[in-house]
Amino acid sequence: MSIIIASAQMEPKDEDIDENLTRHYELINLAISYGAKLILFPELSITGYVRASGKKLAFTDDDARLDELRKLANTNNIIIIAGAPIIISSVLHIGSFVLYPDKTVSIYTKQFLHTGEDEFYASNFDYNPLIHYENEGISLAICADISNPFHAKKAGRAGTTLYLAGIFYTPKAMTEAYEQLQSYAKKHSMTVMMSNYCGESWGLLAGGKSGLWSKDGVLVASADDKSSGVLIGVKAKDSWSGYFIKA
């Protein structure tokens, strides 16, 4: 039996939650049409990359704006991982919502922040679920998390077999991101999937090139640097293959 997962590559519209959610629905449905049962979105995918406006746009775990994502997860038996500013106990974090088919929700919070993010967001190590899907143990990372080798090392020690990173990296930073993720895959023997923006956010050009690496560090499949779409990963008999579908 094969496992099919997806990484969404999208161009966000900064601070336009309705438009970004519409893009989520489109990409989720595209992934579903190729059999995906899990889809990963980039950092802060629901709002676009924001700093000063993060608190104004922030979500809570029971936010009604997530209702359609919950419905899609439930109706299609798919796990959806989407990024947003998240308020927890009155503190603002860069986070990811994990929406399960049974309508439950868990939260991951970014652990390592880029310079300047700490003016608006707090780091938090407490919200770090190990997601179980089929025989995979799945850990999450958000952007700067992948720049700290301790993050991937800790994931490996927790029994992670699939490391999912939602990021916002510029074209210049993509060489480093690829090197880091390839090394984590090989060193910790875990499959790695990364989701990045294309287009622009926060006045910066995104690098695209969402990717999938096997546990021996081989790049299995990748997106281009400009197109919205979904990168599909297929595991059959412990071997991964993949391809990119433009939206």
C-alpha cells in the first residue's frame, strides 16, 4: 500500500486571509485529486509573511476561520498543516495548525526565530507534536527552525521518519536550505519534505523549489522557483518518488 503526501507551493497575498484561504482550498483539492492524504503549507501561509500585523491577524485554536479547512480534512480524510500567527495564553507565536480528519486540531509553534521576529513573536518549545500517519512519525519545522541542527537532531531522537518544513526562503537562501535539509535527511535517516512560497511576500521574492528528500539524502523531486502548485510524494515499498503539479 502506498503513502501519498503533498507540499503546497503558493504565492500569498499579504494580510488577505480570505484570498489566502481560497488558495489553500484550491491546492488542497488539487492534492486530493492525486490521492494525497497529507498536505503541508509554507510558513504563515494563511496570512502571508507578516510581523507588525501578526497580532491583528492572529488565530486561536478554535478559530471559526478554520472551519472550511476542518471540513476539507474531515470529508476527504486528509491531514492539513497550515501556517498562521497563533495566540496562546495571550502570547503571539508563529505557528502551524495540524487539522486532522477526525476534526481535532493540534498546534506546532516555531522554536527558533529570525532576527527581528522576536520583536513581535515569542519562541516556544512546548507545542511540538509528533504526528502519526500510517507507519510514519512526523515532526514539523517552521523556517528558521531548519537553520539550527539541534532541531532536526531532536526530531530524529523522537523517532521521526518524516520531517516536514514550511518555510519562507528567498532565492539566495535556497542553496543553504537545500544543503541543510539534505544533510538532516541523511544524518538522521528521515524523509524530508519542504514547502516554500513562490512570488512575493513582505516585499521579498520567494525562492520556490519546494522539495522532497529520501532518508539517504537524495533529492527525489522538487518544484520550480516560480509556480504555484503541489509537490506530490509517493512512498511504495519503502521507496519515495515524486512530481510537481502546477496549479
